[in-house]
Amino acid sequence: MRHSSSSIRKIARDVFHYQSLRSGQEEAIAALLAGRDTLAVMPTGHGKSGIYQIAALMLDGPTVVVSPLIALQKDQTEFLNEQTGAGAAAVNSLIPERAQEEAMAEAGQGRTEFLFLSPEQLANEDRLRAVKELQPSLFVVDEAHCISEWGHSFRPDYLGLGSVIEALGHPTVLALTATANEVVRAEIVSRLGMRNPKTLVHGFDRPNIWLGVETAAGEDKKHALLLERVRSATPPGIIYTSTRKHAEQINDELNSMGIESAFYHGGLKRSDRESMQDRFMNDQVQVIVATSAFGMGVDKPNVRFVFHYDAPGSLDAYYQEIGRAGRDGEAASAVLFFCPKDLGLHKFFKAGEKIRESDINAVVDALAAESGLTQTSLADKTGVAKSKIKRVLQSLQDLSLIQVRQRGKVYVAGDGARLRENAVKAAEHQVEWAQAEMNRIEQMRMYAEDLNCRRAHLLRYFGEEAPDTCANCDNCQGAGTARAELIAQTREEVRRAPS
């Protein structure tokens, strides 16, 4: 069925009260309505959700939305029930089992247009069977970069979504992400089994955000630079740190300076996190100091600054986090406080995630000796962490060495000898993964030490064309030449500092 641009815009205006659609939105909706799988790479705040919201109301059959963010599922269901009246429900681990079954029953009765699920839900055979009976017309994968081993937020539970799509009869697929370079985009398409997909990359230029870097040789200097910036900055703002300790320390210091602030990290109770977030969203505090746990699904339009006290482990994560500034279109600033030593922490953590050849051999030996093992039983037998087991199994599955059947039971495809002979390829894959992770950290360093236009650096990283200068970053405003000497001086200070 063909749909005109005017009908798309009419629903956008009449149902969702959008005055206009942003670049790429209408093109993505039209592709979905034509039955074409679509990958939309658009930054936070660009309106990715609007794509499936509008398309769903123009397609026959329900829409399944896979999202790892339970809080965002709740927000979306409330919004859609209020705006559309078409019926929206979420099924996740925080909902009592009885309520989950009631939600699925209502969906089976045709009373639900939007069904939000976590990827873990679809790993359950009974749940998958129930979803299949709904005959969804649109299958949406939000935060699609989570499926990529080369992405900045890999989640093994996403790896089964390609099989889920095929089990559902391959409804039209929409993959959404705010950060995906060319390599990650290719892996999303491959792992989801997307057919002749329409790929749209739009909206990464946020010209209202001033970009800058403050370079320091050590923690004390970096700390002083941050406090100086915050003191003169226009609130509200977000300060990102890499550790919970830094978040709490900086929060205490800001409060002692008379700046009303709160802190947020994964170590807090859920109720405390919600309280901290609500205080910031309602302008009860000027600043929130947080780890990367804060921000997903948070849409506060008047954030005037996003400062990074510690460098993130990738440009993907950095861009996603600074995208929470200036969503109202007014001037905002994003400053990275950079100490070369900071990236050593990311390298340390990545080294801990590395899968050793001995881990792979242990898994392979267990599979060759016994059929029908699950991830849990493999972890028990081998002593290898379950998170690593998932990645090893995916590598073996990619090489067609194993099959994962009902209830997650793993069987060798062929014989144990062939599995052992080819396991070296899985080890090589993990070496490639580890190198890619180090390259991502190196990309972060290159951005921090770049003497040319920062906006051009970011846009080209994500595959968008960019002019050589922007007039709204520190380097384009003349800081580049002076920074060259500062960077050289900082490197020397770091080299001479006691380890």
C-alpha cells in the first residue's frame, strides 16, 4: 500500500502534534511503509522514536519494540497511550509475572498496537511463541548498536535478535541508534539479517553546541580547571565522570561552593537514582554529577553544558553524552577535561574483558564432551564468566561450528574434532575485537589532541560530510596553535611523573 507524504505529515501533526518532521524522519517512515528494512542513525533528540510511532499507525498489525531501557519503555507506553489511544504495553522483568501474562493476553486480543519488550524476554521460547501469534507488521530494535561487538555498548542478549526476526516471519525491521560508524552499521545489518536495507545517517551536526578541550597533566590541575569552568558556566548542566568516587567527590565540592548539585551512579538504590534524576529534571538542582549510567532516555531541553571530567572510552559514547546539551536549540557547551592518563583506566578495564585462548579452549572442550549444555551449565563447568561464554558461543556460531536450539541448549555442528580444529578462528576473532577496542580508545585521544576543527572531526567519524571549520569550537576560535605547545608540555609532564 502506497502512502503519500501528506498522509505521513497529517498523522505527525494531528496525532503527535509535531509541527514538522526532521531530516530523515519522513524518508525512513516512507521506506517502512513500502515494506523495506531500515537502519536510522540519528543523534539523541533527533526524533528516532517518531519514525516507528507514525509508521505503526499506518501499518496493519502490531508493532514490537525491543528496548533495553525499562525506564524508557515506561515513558513511551505512557506517552503512546495518552497520545494515540491505540494501546501500548511493556513486558519486562520489573513487571510481576501475572501482569506480564495479562499484557500479552490483551495484545493477543488485538488491543495493543505497541508492545515493548527487552531482548531477554524474546530469549524465552514461550514469550517468542506468543509474540509470533500476534503477527507483528513492524519489528523495531532500539539502541541497535548494542548488537555490535565493535560498538561502544555491546549487550550479548541482543545477539539472538536476528533469529527472533526470522522466527517471526521477518516482519519489516527498523533498527535505531544514535551512534554507529560505518563498521558498526554493517554489523547491525548483518546480525539482524536486514534485507536490502535503507540506511539513513542524519542530524549529527549540532551547531549550537560549542566544543572544547581542557588539557591537564594531572588530577589536581584537571580538578581545578573543572571547578573554574563550572563556577562560570550557566546552569543547568551535567558533569560526567568515569567512577562513582569522582561523582560523589565532585558533587560534595560543588555543594560546598554554593552550587546546588546531585550525584547519580549505578551504585545507588533505584529509588535514590529516580529521586536524583527528578530533582535535576525539575530544576531543583543546578548540576548533576554522574557516571554513564545517567542520561539514556533523559530529555531535558535546557541543559546548557555537558562537561566530561574523565574521557569516555570512545567517541561514540562521548558524542551520545554531549548530545544531551542544548536540545532547545539555544547555545550550549561541551568540554572534555583531558589527562592522557585517564585513558589508561579504559585500557585496564578492556583488558579485563578480553577473552583468553584458554577460555575458548575450555568452552570448546566442554561442548565436545557433552551435547545440550546451556550458557549457565557451561559457565559452571568451565569457570568462565557467563558474559564471556555468550561471546565465545557467538563466535563459534558465526563460524557454523555450533547450533543453539530450544531453551538455549548448544550442540556441536559436526564432530568435536572439527570444533577443536577450527576453534583457533574464534580466538583470532577475539584478538580482532580486543584490537578494535584499543583503537576506539585511541580515537578518543586523537579527538582530545586534535588541533583542527572538532566539529569536523566528530562529523567525519560518523560518516557525515563537514566543512574544515565551524567557528564554534576552541580550535576554530584560535586555540589550536596555543594548544599544540600545551599538549607537548603535558605529555612531557606525564612522562616525567612518578608511576
